[in-house]
Amino acid sequence: MAGDSSFDVVSKVDRQEVDNALGQAQKEVAQRYDFRGVGASIEWSGESVLMKANSEERVKAVLDVFIAKLAKREISLKALEHGDPTPSGKEFRLAATLKEGIPQDIAKKLTKLLRDEGPKSVKALVQGDELRVSSKSRNDLQEAIAILKGADVDAALQFVNYR
């Protein structure tokens, strides 16, 4: 085991970057002409982002502004999960949450993908909400990273602790 190289596959979001994107979205919502007089706002509400406006279309427009700011800061949109706007009194609300960690079903899908398509020496092990991939050959690990980058999964994947 001493000669093995490994890396971890994680799904994390840089909270500071999300905070910066939210601040930029707040400024844009406050300044844009089409958001005047519609009670449009965006803010943290515990661990989720809460958007409000007086119509369903305006809430969706606030979400679009937030998504654009996240994309500009290179935060994967796969990490953002939101539903449909819900009426609440005279306003519509939309809550969006940030997903972190790799769910068990996706982790199993990734390990199966590496078993089926990856080099034979590569071994994948699920550790909580992350995945440890190890092999004797660093070239095989590079190939495994390429396979995982091409995988179509509903999670933002990052590759860390490559050693």
C-alpha cells in the first residue's frame, strides 16, 4: 500500500465565492430598472438563498441574475438546487440550496464507472461523502480523472489531495 498514489473526488462549494456572487446579485437587483417597485430581493436565509418579488417572473429573473453571478465566479451550477416559486401572501418566494458532498448513489455510480471503464489497477473506495481513488500508477490515475470528468453526474466534482 505504501507505493500507491491516490486522489480524492469531492463535491464542495467555496462559500466565500458564493457570498461574493450573492453580494453582486443584491447590488444588481437593487440598481436595475426592471426590478424597481416589485419588491425584489435576494439574501441568505440560514443555509439557503431566499429570493423574493411580487410576481413569479420577477423571482425567476432574480434567480437568473444570481446564476449569472455564480457562473462568472466559476461555481458549478450543478451545486445549486432550486424549486419553483411559491406564493406567500402578496409576494413570491424561491429558495435555492447549495449541495455539498457526493451522495451515496452517485458515489456508487462513479465507482462502477471506474471498475467498468477505468484501468484495472485503479481502485475506488467510498469514504463518507467523498471518493478515494488509488493506484500504483500515476498515469492510471490521470486516466481515471479524465473518465470521471467526462461522467455525466448530478454533482460538481473536484479532484483534491493528488499524491
